[in-house]
Amino acid sequence: MDNFAGVLDVISGWVWLIMMFPLLGIGLYLTIGLKGMSIRRLPEALRVLFSKDASEDASGDGEISPFKALMTALSATVGTGNIAGVATAIFLGGPGAIFWMWMTAFVGMATKYGEAVMAVHFREIDEDGRYVGGPMYYIKNGLGPKWAWLGTTFALLAIAAGLGAGNTVQANSISDVVESNLGVPMWITAFVVLTLTAMVLIGGIQRIAQVAGKLVPIMVVFYVSASLIILAMHLGDIPAALAMIVTDAFTGTAATGGFAGAAVMAAIRFGVARGIFSNEAGLGSAPIAHAAAKTNDPVRQGAIGMLGTFIDTILVCTMTALVIIVTGAWTSGENGATMTALAFDTALPYGNYIVVFALMVFAFTTILGWSYYGERCAEYLFGPKAITPFRVLWCAAIPVGALTGLEIIWLMADIMNALMAVPNLLALLLLSPIIFKITSDRLAGGRKLVERQEHHPAE
């Protein structure tokens, strides 16, 4: 079994190393094709997020507000990658890895924008009146019947990745951190997480969006606020930390303290890989949530969608990275969530419990967000009749993850996570002329994203 895990670990490393190039390349291609719109219009997109156009009063077809669609997508992305993933990137690639995480985010914003635009433009209404969309639908409706196999491939890989990375390993993270820090037996945690998840899933996307719309903003504000307090205490160290991130990205990081040192290639590899793992830009998961938004304007939803990458990586991951660097925890020899907990505990009384609490909530919301992704993929493959059995399967997987070791499941899910990006990236590349045209038509004459306009429902 150990040999098998070793083989999977090697495969996972190579898959992610190879996938870095199309993920970054297509993101850069979309950024150029959109004439930098994803970066230039970032301030305007932030205004849209808090405007009436994104609130419960938003007009248009759909099931949930554009704001809640973003929160649902963020519930699946803001998670262990922001806490443990950032620390691992620094441990393996040095502070310079954070620079490459930033670069991944900046091109990833264009990818997320394109995904959300296509999700709204090519979404469907199922036989129960639900708005459904995502890569499998824009592959089928945008590329035509001859590409249907590609949509099926994406749906199968997404379900496998969801049951692994989106469910069992998240449940395991919760039960492990609760037992280690609070002394609560794993079986109790498994029962509580199972019960809470089942209660939310009964209400479908409406309930998931309602919970995500409350929990995600509160936890992001709480975590970022705690980080800002620590950074205020180390205000004089921040310029040096930022300088280290930039210079080490191109020169590598020398060994110091418990840090073994890292070359430039390690900084690039682990910065990009962990950045993509954290914000999921290009994987094709987020557009499934954005397809349910109440809007007839794909461009406005695309602008809201790209904020997911900005919030996840530029905001939350950067806070984690700076806290780790200014407190000196990155030279401790610790790795993962333990390094992050050490950084917070060094600066604040009971600071490690902030990380523990954040991990618990972020992992739980990830379970909720990915449950919706998997549900929509199951419906695409087998029809609406598959929804209830899938929810039962999803809930049944929680105690399995919470109570067992998951090294092999994690590695397999990691591979599925990378592979599910292949159909999505190919579709985005082939559909890019449509993304560019929809965007240019909508923004012709310098029109604002927050304007009230009448639009025909997306077909």
C-alpha cells in the first residue's frame, strides 16, 4: 500500500507540473484577449459585488443572487489551501513561491471571468425548473453534440474529485484538528458534520447559498482581521517581507533556520500549483455555482466571478503568507497548517485556535460547495432522479473520511482535480471567440457594469 501511495504521489506531482502550463497559458491568453479587462475593471467589479445588481433585489432569471453565487463558489475554494496550502508552498518553494501564487491569480481572474460568462450564457433549465450550467453544459451547448463526450468526461472527473478533495479529506481535516486541539473524539465530529451537512443539503442550492452567504463573509473577515492585527504588530517587517517575496521569486531562497532552501524552479512550481489548488481557476468548478445566479448579463456575472480568485489568493492567501513570514514561522521547520498555527500562536494569545476554528469552518463550507458541484454533475449524467441518491452518497462519505486515514484517497483526488481542468480548458480555448465577442459587445462605448440594462435571457 505504501508503494502504491508513493506511485500516486509521483503521478500527482507530474500531473500538476504538466498542468501548470495550460492553466497559466490559457489564463494569459484570455487576459490578453480581453485586453486586460479582468485587471482594469477590478475596482468596478468590486462595486458591482456590493450593488443592487448583485443583491437579493437583482433582476434576471436564476435561483440565487449573484452575490450568493459568488459566496457558494468561494465556500468551495476558500479552505485548507489558504491555510495549509500557503504554508506548504513556502516550506517547499520559499517566500518567492507567493509571488508566483500572485501571478497565477492575476491570469486566473481572466479564466474565472470566462468560465462564469460561459456558464450563464449556455445554462439550461432542467425539468424541475432549476437553472443548471457549468463546463459540461457550455461544452454541450457551445461546442455541439460531437463534443458531448468531453462534457461527460468532465462530469465524471468532477464527481470523483469532489468525493475525495471536496468531501472525505475535508471531513478528515475537521475531525483531526478538532481531536488534536480540542480533544473531541473523531466519531462525534463525524456525526455533527454529517448532521449539519444533511440539514443544509435538504434545502438544495437555496439553502447552500444561504449558509455560504453568511458563513463565508464572516469567516473571511474574521481571519483577515486577525491577520491584520498581527501585521500591525509587525508593521516594520512588512516591507522586508514583501521585498523577500519578490526577490526570492527570481533568485531562490537560501537555507536559514529550519528552512532547507529552495531554487527558483521550486518557487515557481509550488507557487503556481498551490495557487491553482487554492483558487481553482481553470478547474471548472466555480462556473457551476455562477450558472444559478439571478442575471441575464453574463458579463456582469463574469466580473463578479473573477473576484473569487482575487479574494481567495490576493487577499486571504497573502494575509496567511505575510503572517508566516513576519513572525519567522517559515524558518521553524514546520509545514502545512502546523506552520500557520505556529505563526498565529507566536503573535496572539491562543492564536493557534484562530487557525483551528478557521480550518473547521472553511473545510465545512468546502463540503457544502462541492456537494452542489457534484450534484449538478450527477444530474447532467443521469438526470434529476440522481439528485437524492447523490446527496445520500455524499453524506455517507463524510464519516468515512472523518474516521479513516486518507493518504491514497487524497492523492487520487488530487490527480482527478488536475485532470478535470483538461476538458474545461479545452472548451474555454475553443469558445474564447464567444467570450471576447460577448464582452466587447457588452462593454462597447465604455458602458459600466453597474448600469441597469435590459438583456435577453441567455439561451
